[in-house]
Amino acid sequence: MECYFDHVATNPLRPEVLEAMMPYLKEEFGNPLSVYPLGVRAREAVEKAREQVASLVNARPSEIVFTSSGAEANNFALRGIAMARQYEGKHIIVTRMEHHSVLNPARFLEKLGFAVTYVNPDRQGLISPDDIKKAITDETILISVIYASPEVGTIEPIKEIAQIARERGITFHTDAVAAVGNIPVDVEDLGVDLLSMAAHQFYGPKGAGALYIRQGTRIIPLIFGGIQEGGRRAGTENVPAIVGMGRAAELAKEELPQRVEHVRGLRDKLVEGVMNKIEAIHYTGHPDRRLPGHASFCVEYIEGEAMLLMLASKGIYAASGSACTSKALKASPVLLSMGIPAHIAHGSIVFSFGMDNTMEQIEYTLEEFPQVVRRLRELSPFAKGWEGVEEEGRCTPKK
């Protein structure tokens, strides 16, 4: 049995999305800036997709700028706002929960003379609005807080933090790549100024993303050139991918309640079974304020990479929050920022579910995963003398 449980990494392309894209990969190949019918039809397709994406997050179509990815949208937000407001102040606030496409632009801006404050989460991955408020200075021009963590699933108090930023006249951005299309997202209700999203997170194509920019927000383009995207992002539009993102957004809006209910049921079944069957395991992230289709754990005495490889041999595809999967062999900075010890963080594993998953797959995983853990602990030099006795969520080694 094959079980794809890595939907937070990417999702399969919906057949309806591929069908919508096909004409623009073949006969409808026009450049959207061309004035003749072939170009006009391409422009109309792009604008229809803009309306569909805007509707998904309750924005105006004119507030949606298409990008090549969520990572580009994050870079655009941080660097674009920093450049636009640099003469008002040079202080930026981000969190340790952020994706590298936020953290690395923040570090780049530090090299340009900006001061950056990195706010830590609590043990459950939650960012405190009070900690954000304390970090604000008279120089603060931008705050960026991730909407939902792809690593531990925690959903942050974005609305509360946005209110704090608005009261101080600070631009607020949220990386909502893991959230949009998976939980309800309403930019008007949240009060954010900028919000990043990516099509492949809700069954659209890779290579398509968008940045919501609230009307009236000043931002400097990341890519200079022509007048595409209202002059905010140069380059000939990737029409097929944009059309696919629009169709995927339309489907996500229609199906969101059913999607949430389906994946939450799978998640709850897996979590209950794993916590009952495996000792010395930690459920990471917030138990309630989390993505409905997300379950993340740290398993003591074994490496996340070893679990992934052995599970993959049984047809179960998951992810690890540990950077060891990139051969860096370092514990996840996100988990460490939450106060999880490095030796435990190395044993992280993440299961994320989609509409294609079934309860039978969960039952199969609950049979195989405990056996994988048991086998790896038998092989692990760190588990020698472990007798499987749990005390307050921690295992007790033999004396």
C-alpha cells in the first residue's frame, strides 16, 4: 500500500486544474501584453485567475500579485517593504518559526544595515502577541509572522498581532503558504497588509504563487523590467500556471469545509493511535490551534531520517522537521526555538494529509510505524538500556 502523507511539502495536481491549464500550454500561447486576440484571451485568463485567488482570501483582485512561488512572495514582501520604508526606520521583527524564505531575506537585510529581532515561540510553537509588542521600537517598519507552521502545524494569533502592528503604523506580513486553501483565510478579518500563498499547497501547479498587497501599501518590486502585474513584478506571466492556480483556488473555496473535516478525522485517528502504541514520543506543536491535516512528533532515541527511509520502504511517505534530511545533520531550528532538546528534535517526523488519503492508510501506518520505531531502537546505540518505561512523557533508562 502506498500512503502519501507529505501534503505540507506539495500536493498532486487536481485533474480539473490540469484541464483548465491545457489550452494555455498548447493553442492559447499568447503573451498577455499583446493587443491582438491571442494575447487578449491570455490576459483575460490571467485576470479571471486573479479574481479566483482574490475570492479565496477575500481580497480585491487588484491586491493580488502573481509570483513564481511562495518563497518569491515572501522575499518580495520583506525586501520590498524594507526598501520602501527604509527612510522611516530600519528595524524588522520576525519569528524563529519562519520558513527560510523569510529568515534568509531578514538576514540579508541585516547585512544592508537593518536591525532584526527574532522572537521565540513557546513550547507549543505559539508566538505571544505580548512578545511582539515588547520587541517593537520607534524604528520598527515591518513585522512578519508565519500563519501556520509546516513543521509543527501551530496556527499563530495573526489577527491579534496584526492589530498591534496597525496601532503602531507598522506594515504586517504573514507567510500563509501552509494555510491558504487548507483552512479559512480572510485578509479583511485578519487585518494583514501582505500575505503569501502558493498554488501547489492546494492542489494547483508548482511554480505559481501570489502575494496579497493591501491597497495603499507601498512596496518596491523585487524584479524590475516591464509593466506586468501592475508594474510590481516584471516578466512575462506564466499563464498556464496562473490559470491553474486560479482554478485550484476556486475548488478550494468550494470544498474547504469538506476538506477540513476529512483530514482532521485522519489526523485525530493517527495521533490517538501513535500516542497509544509508541512510548517515549512527543506530539509537537499546539494540540488544538493547528492545521487540521497535520500531525508532528519527536521520537526519542532515533533519527528522523532513518524513520523516513524505513517508512518509505513500506510505501509510507512522510517528512522530518529535522534538517538532517538535507544531509546537514542538524536539529531543526524551529524545534530548538520551542525549547525541545536537540537529541529529541533529531527524531522529528511529520505526517500531513490530503483528500486522497483514507482511513485504511491510517490503519496500515499504525501497524507499520510502531514496528519501524521498535526496529530502529534495537539498532540505536542511544537506546541501549532503555526499558520502555514512560514517566511524564519521557522514557526512563535502566540504572
